Amino acid sequence: MQAWILDESPGSYRFGEVPDPPVGPGDVRVRPMASALNHMDLWVTRGKPRPHLPHVPGCDVAGIVESVGSAVHGIAVGDEVVVNPAVSPLEMVVAHGDDAPMYPGFEIVGEQRWGGHGELVSVPARNVVPKPAGRTWAECAAFPLATLTAYRMLRRARVRAGERVLIVGIGGGVSMAALSLARAMGATVYATSRDEAKGRRAVELGAADAFLSDEDWPAKVEVVVESVGPATWDKSIRALLPGGRLVVCGGTSGPVVEVNLPRLFFKQHEIIGSTMGGYGEFAEVARLVEQGLPVAVDEELALADYPRALARLESGEQLGKVVLRHD
């Protein structure tokens, strides 16, 4: 098949030929109609992490089933599906349910496994769900990783109707999904951004207010959704009400933060880590998308324009997901 390929890590992508991904007895092989970018597309080129090489990137995929393994039932060639990028071993799913991503053997499509920026992608049959009715291919490629991640973050933070949620660094896929989900849960949402235009757009999409990252944040909230890290960490902690919860899924500004312990224990704050999500959570996310949950698509480009898409992602100018069309 033809695909975007990473031969070395650190390294850069080229478009070329690689063998078709195999189809095991319990697998399905999907021909992507659209795939979406994530920061993982950039990280693997820097060796953080270093994937098995050669590597095909692309965590988010929506497409048509091209072939099915001999042990697969209930899925047929021609079915329109969305790929769940969070792959857990079946024994871990049985033992731990939606907490399976915490345990050994967890993989992400586009990181440890070949992804969807090519003509074919192969995944376990449990990792596809029917394409949500009424949604475009671009929307279906845009929601899997980001919306699953945001959904688990808000669940782990125990967001309740009537609470206030602050989303730090609005604009990326996870933060935009968190905005849609938190509003659907009945929360009042605030956002921060370095870009005033992004803040205004967040308000247009339902945020109660938005604040510039380098200014004071007047909101006091029960929950902070963090993915920036050291550049915003202290402000995020200070935005919490007593007993508030900060949930974090990443650190785009760096991996190390400082925690003021007296503030932590006197204010009785909680700091909660979260990564991806389980199969039950993904099924719920797909159901919400079918019911009309907003999915933010920043731009649609042709698969051949992957380098341009990477440049937009790296610039940080996007508002939502950058999607590749597989024409």
C-alpha cells in the first residue's frame, strides 16, 4: 500500500510503498476515508516516543471495512466504521474494564501500531464501531482520540451539572472536545488561550467567558482541565476552589511541574492523571457524537498535503482537528 512513512526516529516522513498490514483471525482491515492529526504525529518524529520502524502515523481513522479475519463475526466487508485508537489486550479488558489502558499491553494506533495515514489500517475487531449516522467522514475522523481522552478526563474529575470547569489552552482537539462534553454534562465552562480570537470563538461555542493565558484568570472553579503543564500549572491550581479537582492528560510546555504542598493539602485539592479511555467509554462517545455532540474540525486537506497539515498542527493556530481526506 501507499502511505506516509517514518523510516527513522528522530526523522521526517516520506510518501511511499510499504507492505499491506496483515489481517489476523480477530482483526479487521479498514480503508480510510479520512484520518486526523494529533500531536503524536509530531512526537514520533522526535523520538518521543520512538515507534517500531518503519512506522505509519495516524491515530484517528474513519473508513470502510476492506477485509475481516476468520474469527470475526458481526462485521462485514463494506461496513462504514470508526476506529477506536486505544487498543487494550482482551485479558486486561476482562479484568479491568474501562481502566484497561492503565495496565500492560496497552497500545495506541499511530504510536505502537501502524496508523491511518495510508491506504489501509488493521486493528482488532473490538476496535471498530459503526460510523455515527448523519456525521461526515471528517467529523468521524476528528473525534476518536481527542473526544475519548476528554470524556475520560471529565469522568475521572467527576464533573456534575451546575459545576464550573476551566479548560486551559483552548484550541486543540482535546480541549475543544472537553468544551462540548462539559457543556453537555451541564457545567458552566471557562477557557484560556494565548490567542484572543480563540477565546472569542470558545465563547461563541458556549463558554461563559475566556481569559488570555498571560493575564489573571478571575474564575474560581470546581474542575480544571489541564494539558499545557508548567507554563500554566500554578495558575491552574490557583483557579481551584477548596476541594477542587485538577485533571491532566499531558504537558505540551514540558514534563515537570512544581506542587506547593501546603496549598495542596490545606485546600484539599485533587490532582488526577488521565490517559485515553476504555471500550465502554468509546462506545458512549460514539453514541454522543451520533446524537449531535459538536465535533470541531479546523481544516480538511488532501492526504498528499500531510506536510502542510503537520505545519499547521505545529504552529498551534488550529481550532479543533486537522483532517486528511483519502480521496
